[in-house]
Amino acid sequence: MRGDRRFDSQLEAKYFDYLTSLQLGGSVVFFLRQVPFHLPGRTRYVVDFQVFWADGRVEFIDVKGMETELFKVKKRQVEEIYPVDIILAKKGTF
């Protein structure tokens, strides 16, 4: 399923496999990886997955083993600037 794709962590790779199985089952239509949000100061935040669900929902999901302070700041900025909520997927939640 993964092919030659590279992931930042084993947890992110497992989440990719999880989404792929949901897509094969029909509850996920498709998903994108490494979706950028542009922030002030020429910085950006890259969310791990954008998921398009069969029921019409669209979610932005970041897979995290640990939440750093920089992550928290950028996540907060994205959620203030863009009309999105970033969902955290942590070990044991999927």
C-alpha cells in the first residue's frame, strides 16, 4: 500500500495504512498528504493528511507522537487564520 512513499514517522505511516483501509472500505473517498498552510512571516504549517469522507466531511489531521511548542503555536495560527480545526491523531487513537 505504501509503495515508495516516505513518512516522517512510523506512526504517520500507520495512519496512512489506516486511511487506505478506510478508503478501500468506502468510508473515505480520498485523502491528501502533506497539505501546506501559509502563515505570516513566510512560514508555513504542513498538516499530515486532508481527508475527504464519504459523508461529505473534510478533516485536517496531524499525526503526532509529541506536541512541541512550535507545533502548538503554528497549529493555533492556522486555526485562527483559516476556517479549519486540526485534529490530532496520536498513538492508540486509531
